[in-house]
Amino acid sequence: MHVQGPLCVLDLVVSNSVSDSYGTCKLNGTLVPPAIVKSEISWDTGSDFDSAVNGQTYFMPILSSTTECQSLVLQPTGLALGQFRRLGMIHSECNALGQLLNSAIQPRLVAENSFLRFDSEKGFVIEII
């Protein structure tokens, strides 16, 4: 299925701290509290934090209202240009995280081989399998 919209780098990094097993979370380079990873990402069956950590992981906002934001958590398959598999969903109230989700069209942060096309008004075209 081809979809088009904003695409943002989701950078999950394992911490050396024993007290913080989820490590750090950055969205487009902006540090976000690790609690967001624990409470606001619903991982799909067969996927978890370890599936997304230290790799190319992205999110694509799919719903944004004045009170709620939802985004897909995606990872490139490596099989074809612009092809992703879904790892889970981010469910969030539209607060600081919501503002980051809404500003996700930043093509300079997304690798050129990670999308099929880019339109400055409509966002990135990718394939989800």
C-alpha cells in the first residue's frame, strides 16, 4: 500500500543506565522523555523497542486533531526503495510531542533511499507492506 504524508526520523538509543532500560528517544534530533516510548508507543506483535533501537526507524503522523495525535512507527525493509514495515503506533495527546509530530516534513533528515517521492506540500510517498 502506498501512503503519502510527513515522515520523521525516530531515533531510539539504548542507554548505559541500568535505571533507564528504554534509553533515550529523539524525534528529528529533539530529545523526548523516554516515558513516551514506554507509554505512548503500542508495539505490534513481533515488534518491540529492541526492533527499533539503534536502527533506521521513522514515524508517520496519520491523525492529528486539537486533542489527539497518532503516528505509525515504521522501519525500512531494505528490500526495495521506500518500502517499510510497521512496528507499531504512537498514541499521544497533542502536547509537545504533538507539536513535533505536526512538524515532521523535513526532507533533509530523511535518507533519499527511504522514500519513493517527496512533495513539499503533501510529504513523502512510501510503501508499507
